[in-house]
Amino acid sequence: MKQRKLLLTILAVLAISCTAEKKYDWDWVDDMTSPIPEEYDWFNDKWGLAATPVVSDQSYAFDGANSLETTIVRTSLEEGQKMLRYLDEVIFPILPEFLIKETLPPTIYIVDSVNFTYVEEEYSSAGHKMADVNRALYGDIAAGHLTLAVSMLDGDPDEVKFNILSLVIERMMSNTTKWPVPQDFMAYGKTKIADLVMYDPYYQSSISARKTYFNLPGDDGATGFSFWSYCGSLRPCRYGCNSYCTFPEEDDLVLTFYVMTYMQDFADILSMLLLWTPEQIEAHLQYIDGKKFERESSVSGHIEYVIERAGMEGKMADVRKYMQENFKIQIL
């Protein structure tokens, strides 16, 4: 009798547990699959993309945006249209249509602003001061998206065009099934930076790679010298520095920079070739040629580095060759 009662009790519990409806919070899934507003169909249908101003915190984080902890401020449907028109009328006509339709990954988040914070420190006899400094970015690129900031369209037209174009090219290059890794292009910079062991590595495969930054000494009187020009690059990582330390009493400062990706570097050079006049390019090459950086090392003694324009000329030639061989695109 006892056994029969126990069996009935077990069956009753099982019946209740099997029929009870379990509650799960699936809202985060809904957020990540929000429909794209039909007001953006004119752009998305034309270019085969998925641009949207609807961006949830979950989808932004899931797509890898927080590798550098950028934050976004959302925009309205109408304001977002400004970026679509800018891409459609100004940026995309610079490139062959097939390059965009066949190689640009579709997800593009349109927001009001993309913000990145770095740390500024000062050490002196007065104590240690520390402050966060916010930098507004033209956009952000992560594992699953390109994000572009509408508010930046109000800046200098030439700067806006260069930066947005470079971001679009960089995002296309993340499609490595279409854009092979440009080994020749990368070789020069890696070889040059080998002279500066403390600054290795020069490239990383992505911003979220393990070693993401290195330190540079201050200007030290070397006006106009750039370690990136020394390696044939136009500018450093698009995020710039992630900390800025000054030591006023020693008259010294140390900048901590993110290591760029080869895609950022390549995109900058290609943007320069597409947007600058031959006269502008020549003026830049003349400006950097012969710039020196000198410093005294307790270990190595006097050290001197000199920029040679041949480095950037070589990387420009590599970009031209790459575009011709892979896409049959001739860059003058």
C-alpha cells in the first residue's frame, strides 16, 4: 500500500513538471533580429546591404564592438538617412560598383556618434592626476558590423570623405574570402619595425588581438617625425592612443598607441591614392622625407632613425599591384 501511494505521488509530480510551462526571457533574441526600417529599402536594395539605425545594446556587443569598448548614441530614422545619402552620392561612386556589392559585408549600423575613451595621466611632485578623455570617432568596425556616425558629417569635407572611405575599404577587406591578405604590402612595415624591438608588433590581425598596444617616447625635439611614416604608413591606428602620460619635471611624455591592423593601413593608402591629387601626394612625400628621430639610450647610446619616402612609395606601388591582380582595377 505504501509503495502504491509513493508511486502515485511520483507520477503526480512528473505529470505536473511535464505540463508546467517554463518561462524564459527571449527578449534579447528579438532585439538582435529587429526588422530593418522600410525607409532604408531604397539604399539597401540598390547596394545589397543591410544598413539600419536600429541597434540594440545586445546586438552591438554580440557583434564584437566591445573589443575596444566603444559606445554609441543612437540616431533617428531621418537623421540616419543623411549617412545613406552620403554613402550613395559621395563614397560609393569612388569605387567600382561590383567591389561594394560583392565584397562589402552587409550589416551597417547608422548612429549619431561613436565614442571612445582613453586615459590621460600626469606624474609630478604635486601628485598623480588622471582623467578620461573622450574621442568622437567617424565609426567603428568589429567582427559583425561597420558602424558609421552621422554627426561626423558636419566636419571638414575632405577629412570626412577620407575617413569614411577608409572605413568602408577596411570593412570590405575583412571579407578575406574576396580580399587575400596583402603579404607584400605588410612586409615593408614589419621589416622596418624590427629595428624598433620595443614597439613590436607593427600589425595585428584584428583590434581585439592579444597584444593591442605599445609605448612610444615623446617628441624629444624630432618635429614632424612619425614612426608610422618611418614604416611607410600614412597614420597610426584609427583609434590613436589609449593613454597619454606626462612627466613634466623630467620633461618627458609617453604615448601608448594601439597597434594598427594591416586592413587599416592598406585602406588609408588606397584612400590616399583615390582622393589626393598627385601634387598633394608629392607634397606629403617631400614633407616626410629625411625627418629624423634622435635619442640617447643608456644601453645602445645615440640612436637615430630617418624616414625615407621610398617606404611609402613602395607601399603605394604594392596597393596598386594588389588591386590590379585581384580585382583588375587600375589605380593611377
